[in-house]
Amino acid sequence: MKILGIGNAIIDVICKVDDKFISENNLTKGNMKLTFDENEFKGVLSNLKIEKTISGGSVANSIVGLSQLGNEVGFIGKISDDIFGQKYEAGLKTEKVKYIYTKKKESLPTGTCLILITPDSERTMFTFLGTAGKINDDDVNASAIKNSEMTFLEGYLWDEGEPKKAFDKAIKSSNKIAMTLSDKFCVDRHKRHFLELVKNKLDITFSNEEEIMSLINAKNFNEVITFAKEINKLLVITRGEKGAVSINGKNVEEIEAKKNLKVIDLTGAGDLFAAGFLHGYINNFSLKDCLGKGTELSSKIIQQIGARF
């Protein structure tokens, strides 16, 4: 197998609602709310008509993108043996992703993100991590990792306790390891641990400009370049309208962002950028061409609704 992704197994449940539904459920239009209250989540879900379900999660989106580009890939993510868990597994298999996890009845349901679309096409998200956030080292198949050329992890997954043990096992078993920092909130919560990972454990780090600057407390982007050269690892950084850059030792490559795009939905831009870059990397593209493939995929995905082609 080329790449094995390990991440939060979250099923995206797409529903059409009116503006009143958003306000009645104390949600902020266009934003994402995370809840740990199962009853609150079930209360919102019970009043919805489901239009469509998609097997989501950040790294899962990247892995599906890699599969669509013709690569042999797999995914590990914790689900429960419930209706959404069954749909999650089926969704990945439809995309020719090898799903390396045996589901069973868990105390918490499968992680779910309600994507609520109002008449103006705005997307408001309400997420319940469920059993996805309870992944542990027993859920991680070491032999599957050893038989993969690379493991791809998401920062969202990292947390003290059981998820950290799963992370450590994955890193220990991997031939090569890549990780996305996920988001600035994630970086700020786990700054010390993430810095240790980036400097000493990861072969490839994906980040946006805000995340990496927060990680190293940089005042400007030149400090990021200096840091990357010093640690001598591959850092891949997206910079929005400024394009993207890869830094590998002394080798710095840059690419401009594509212009005049009709941006509809930024969901999945980073996930598909990573998919494009990794496709190039595992197929021996130059780093410049890896950036090009990442930019191509992220440019396409933001011109449609959702994080999947």
C-alpha cells in the first residue's frame, strides 16, 4: 500500500434547513460548533431530514483524493457498529479505500458532522466526535502500517490519553510519517507536543501559514523558512492567495495561487492540497510539481460544494 491514513472517522450528514432552524438551535451561521453532549446532538438530529451522507474527516478526505488519483491507499478510523458507522465504511469502500478497522458496538455512536445548508447556500456545521475521538493503540494495526510506504496523520486526532498512545504506536511502526497540523486551535492546544513531533518525528508536515507561525511563535514568514531549514525536514505550507511553499533542507520551492477562481466552498481545500502533493511525492514528482498537483486539486475543490470530487 502506498499511504495509510489515520484520522477522525466523521460521517458528514447533509441536510437542508431554514434560517430559523439555525437560530433555534443556538448555532452561528457559517460556523462550526463542536459538542460533547450526545443528547444535545441527538435532539438536533431528530428534527432533520437527511439529504445525503458522505464518509468524511480531514485525512479521510485526503485519502479518498489519493484513491481517485489511482493510488493504493487505506484508512484507519474508529466507528461504532451503528447505521452511520455502516454508511461510513460503505462510503470508503465505494471509493476503493481499504478500510482497516473492525467495527463493533461502542458506548458512543459514530462521529457525525451535521452540515446544515440554508437557502442562501451557506453551510453551518454541528459536530459530535462520538467514538472517533476515543481511538486507542488497540485500534491501530501495526502490520498494516509497516506494509505501507507512508502513514498520514491528522493533528485533530492528537489528544492526551488513548489517542496519544495510538499516535505513538503509529509513529513507531511507520516507514515514513506525514502529518497535517489541522488548525490553529489544535496547534495552540498542543503546541509543545506538536513542536516536538515536527522537529523530531515527522518526515513531512502540512500546515497553513497561520498554523506554522503560531507553532513557532514567528513574527514573519522568513522565520518559518529559517526554522524549516534548521530542522532539515520537509515542510509544506499553504499561504492562501500567496500560493504555497515547500522547504526541504536548503531547497525552497514556491508556487503561485491560481487566479480568477469562482470560490464556492473552502471546505476540504487543505485536505485536497495534501492529497495532490502526496500523490506527486509518492510517484517521484519534483517538489515543484508536487506543489503544482496540490494547488490543482485545492483550486478545483473550492469551486464546488463539499470536500469530495
